[in-house]
Amino acid sequence: MSDYDYDHETVRGFVLSSVFWGVVGIVIGLWISVQMWSAGWNIAPYFTFGRLRVVHTNGLAFGLGVGAIFGISYYILMRLTKRPLLFPVLARVQLYVFNIAIALAALSLFLGMNQSLEYAELEWPLDIGVVILWVMFAVNVFGTIIKRKEEQMYISLWYVIATVVAVAVLYIVNNLSIPAGWDKSYHLFAGVNSANVEWWYGHNAVGFVFTTPILAMFYYFLPKSTGLPIYSHRLSIIAFWSLIFAYLWTGAHHLVYTPLPDWIQTLAIVFTIFLIAPSWGSVINGYYTVGNDWSKMQTNYLTKFFIWGITFYGLQTVQGPTQGLRVVSQLIHYTDWVPGHVHMGTMGWVTMTVTASMYYIIPKISKTDLYSVKIANTHFWLVLIGQLMFSITMWITGIQQGALWKAVSSDGSLKYTFYETLIRNYPYWQMRTIAGVIFTIGMLFFIYNILMTIRKGKALTASQG
Amino acid sequence: MAGDIYRKPILFAIASTGMILVGTIVTMVYPMLTPDMHPKMEALKPFTALQLAGRDIYQREGCNNCHTQTVRPLKTEVMRYGEYSKAGEFAYDRPFLWGSKRTGPDLARIGGKYPDVWHYRHFENPQAMFEKSNMPQYAFLKEVKLDLTKVESHMKANDFPFTTSEIATLKDRTEMDALVAYMQVIGTSVRKKEVRAVAEASTRSREKNPFAGDKKAIELGRKLYADNCQMCHGENGKGDMGPSLADDVFFGVKGDLADDDYYEVINNGIEPGMVEEGRIAKSSMPSFKGTLSREQIWSIVAYIRSLQGK
């Protein structure tokens, strides 16, 4: 079968939708970053921090993240099974449903429909929409894999399969609730139990939305763009199984020092530390793959994105387990350190890997070269600087907050009121906004580059017409 | 043989599911089947219709994005917020609202800390009370009446006890009323302050203010008063949300209190129903134990005395 019979329209549709929702999410991110140091930027009732923050997180996790996962997974799937999607029409319908669902999700969050479960804020009617989308995805993934033309399933397919099953289990269980009208529901689980279920979900949403599908991209596009084979197949086997096994034990590290039974917290901390091993299995595999020819870092612009991406994944998976430790948690939990940590993962690892994968895909399906490698390099340096400035600023803020909350005078009384500890964050929060602007400019360079590449491809097809 | 799994997608999916279910069952499903995960404090009551409506608004406005509701068992945290959180306090919380970020302070012990009027003013315009506060203004809640059909269906969904006449009394209540009612019930199933019998006057030996009349202490007290007390008791103690401190009416009863009663009120705070020297408190005042040292509290007492011309 010829390369050009693959359904690339749907892949491109998902890529562009993902980028669109990404811009929405990032702009709202900038907006709420300003609200952090200037309350006047709140416009009640629809655009206060409390409502916008969830549009930011959901827009980026579900809009940018899941949109990219759908599109890029389909691309990888077709290549690795050596056949088109089994149900191309279904995939096209999925694209439309996806965009409608994200638009309605954003609207519902502006209106204050919010389950108050982190990363599962959407109310039950939208949850049903998400489940339908996921079933559509699963049907195409499994259908296409079962009817594949290549017997062996490559590493990326393992990660896609794990993503499909894990997200299904996590999302359905945590969203079980008692409806009270079409716009409101109450969690089926109460109190400490509700907390335990939510963070079992919340942590693994990070695991199976921001880790496994992104690793699927990494394992596929790194060898593709460098022309170098993955260093160790055995290492990738060990890393895969131990990663998906260990991840599910660790949710309670989000609940250290809460009233949740201590043994669940401790068990979570132990497995969190263990998780460094499989995470670094992939990091090492990436490094050694390029280790055969480090000159690729200079000669191939995509290699930079993937290697720096996996580096941030590596840093992230060492910093995360450290935070789980009680001695560290008691200082940095509830402070800005944690958003600093999250943003290294999302702005470093996830967006670098996702945008690089798009840089690979879009020229291929537009049957042309990238519009400008120079712009891609500018994009790279801007998002790198923006992200580092963002994360490091937030870590410093977090340590300061934690320390001020704990500070006592010589007579044993607390040294600072909460208000005093709050206003000392403002200079850092202003710096964070600047970092966000730098990152956003980088992302705009990326989008321009992608759009111009598509345009170039269209012009070329027309002229050959 | 083992390598076969990479050629059998269904088997592979089943194996992956098995892998993710082990940790899920041990840390999430199993605990749910034990009583440890379903504790309830003796004093904990289901939310009333007004309180639940307030909690719904708390969720709608995403308050949990900036405020936690769990005090960790850490020394300085207990000093700042009060008794650490107990598992049994949350039996009626669907979902839990512990949060994950403290952009604003923890609210696990906010119930009864301030009088209602404090919350009304603060929600309406936080910056009027804390100039550089980054909290959004929620004045619009005053304008919105509760939707009673929703209130009723929400009570039903939670299986909380209510009567239709109880719901009917909420006809003219606003969303702001509901939110304040919710604020005042958070964390109150754990007793915070000692309640003494009404008739009981202090029997301990009277303690004198070591800084009485001390100019330096009065000056320090003035500064501390401006930072900690003025917001409620007004400039020069003339009264505002809180009662005047310059007159001789305390707890609604004429007649001064002794220095160490002043000290005790500042140190421990008060809440409705609490008794001080046979006088019953009708409102709330936060405790400054932990935030103010002994010397600082005595300095404030010295300053208040200077306002009274004593």
C-alpha cells in the first residue's frame, strides 16, 4: 500500500485542534498569572482566578494534551501497523466530537460547573462525552492494531495500549458521582475516601496523559528523526512494565500529612522513590540512542527537542519523588514549588516532545520540508528559557513561602502573618508572568512555522496539480 | 514464549490492565472496604440546606484552587490555623475540598473564627481589608438569590435531612448568606475553645499587666493594634465590626474587665456562647495565640488601657 493512502487529514485536524486549544490554554495561563499579583484582573463572575485556573489546566491537559495524543497516536499507529486506520470515518467523527466537547467544557467551566476534583473538574454530562471520545479512540487503536500488517508491535504501541486502558479505568472510577440536576453532581466517595480516589486518579492522569503517550512519541520520533535505532530493546521492556506497575501505587504522595491513613501515604512514598528507576530507564535509552552520534544535537534540530525533552522528564522524575518524602513535603507542599514542578514537566518534557513530533509529522503529511529550521531553533530557545525561568522562579518562591510560614521568633511565636507571606511572593509572581510571555512567544513561532509549512505544502500540490 | 505478548495485542492489553490494577486494588479499592476510610466525628452534623448551598458556591467559584482545608500535624501549622485535621471531620464532604495550594490561607478552622460581618465585608471587597490581597471580589453574590429548587434537589442527592419549610425560609437569602453560613461551619466538629459555665467567674489569682503605663510598650502596642486589631475594632478602639474598646461595655454588659481578661480574650479568641467572667459572647474573634507573643499581647493591653485613659 502506498504511503499516501493513509488518512492524514484527520491527523492534521487533531494537530491543528490541539494547537488551537493550546493557545487558548496558554493565554488563559498568562491571564491568571497576572491575577496572582493583581486582583484587578479578575472579572467577576465568569473570569475570576477560581474559574479561569480550571479552564487553563483542562484546556491544556484535554485540549492540547489529549488532542495531540489522538492525532499523533493515529500517525504512529498507521506507520507501525503499516496500514490506514481501520475506521477512518469514526476517527473523523471523533475529531468533530473532540472539538465540540472541549468548547463545551470550557464554557461549562466559565459558568462554574465544577466537580472540584483536580483534573476531573468537568461535570457528569461532559464526562460522558469524554468517555465516548475515549471509546472511539480505543476502537480505532485496537481495531487497527489487530488488523495490522506488521507482526511485531513496536515499543510506542505498548505505551499507546497502556494509555488507552489506564485512562479508561482512572477516568470512569474517579468520576462516579450522584447527579443532582444536569449541571451538578456529588462525588460517590466521601471525605478521606474521596481524597484517596481523587489522587489515585490525579497522579495517574499525569502518568497516563503526560507520560506514557508522550513516551510513545519519544520512542517513535527520536529514532525516526535521528536515523539511529533505540539503544536497548530489553531496557525498554523492563522500563515499560515496571513503570505501568509502579505508577498506580503512588497517588497518596499528594496527601502527605493529611488525615489519610498513614500506611497508604508511606506505601505511596516508597513506590514513588522506586519510580525513578523505570523513568530513568527511558531517559538512559534516549541518551544512549543519540550517544552513538552526539553531533546530531547540532545537525538535526529535532534531536535537540527530544533530548532536552527527555532531560526534563528525567529531572522531573527525580524532583517528584524527592517532593514525596515527608521531610521535603512538609516544607514545599501547598507552596508555589509544586506548580513549578508541574510546569517543568508540561512546558519542558510534554510540549517539547509534542511540538517536535508535530514538526516531524506536518512536513511529512504536507509532502514538503519544514518552512524554517531557523524559526524552529528560535522557538526552541525561547521555550527553553521561558520554562527554566518559570520553574526556577517558582521553586524559589515555594521555598520562601514554606520558610516564612514556619518562621518563629525567639519567643516561639509565629514571625509572619499570612498576609505578610503573601505579598512577598508578588515580585516572583511578576517574574513568572514574564517567563510565561517568553514561553508564549516561543510557541507562537512554532505555530507560525507549522501553518507556513502546511501552506507551502498546499502551494506545492497546487502547482504540481 | 514471553516474547509472544508483543505480537498479541489483546493479551498485551489484558496484561497491562492487570499490572495497573495491582496498585489500584491495594491502595485504593482495599482501603475503601475498611472502616478506617469512613470515620465520623461524634459532633459532626450533616450540612443544613443553607450551608450546603454555600458549599456549592465554594465549589462553583473554585475557592479550593487557592485555599486548602486541611491542617497538617506540624507545630507551626497548628499554631497558625488551630487543631490539625481529623479524618472523621469530612464524612459529609462529597467531594473532599482539601485543595493542593495555599495561595490564600488554610480554611479548615475558619468556622467561628470571625463574626459573620467580617466575612460579608471581606467577600465583598478583600482589598478594603487587606490592601494588597490578590483575592477576587465577590460582591455579586449579594445580588443573587438562592434557587430553592436546586437547593432542595442538592439536599436530596446528598441524602441530608431537611424539611420543605426549612427550605422555604431561605426564600430571600442570597448566595452570599449561604457562603458565609458555610464558612462558619467548616471545621466546627472539632472543639476549639474551652467553654466554661455561665456563673463561673475567674477564680485564678489576678495577673497584672507587667507593662501597664510603660510608654515604650504602649507605642509597640499601638503598632500591633494597627496591624492586628484595627480592621475590626476601628481606629483608636472606637469600634467598627467589633465592639468599641474605649468605652466600658464588654460582651454587651456594662462594667470593665480586668487586665488578664483582656489578655485571655486576645490570646484565646472568643466564639458565640463562650463565657468570660459570667458574660456570654455573642460573636467571634480570632485567637492570637501563636501569632503574638506574651509581651506583644500585654503591650496591646497597655495600649488599649491608654485609649481608655487608664
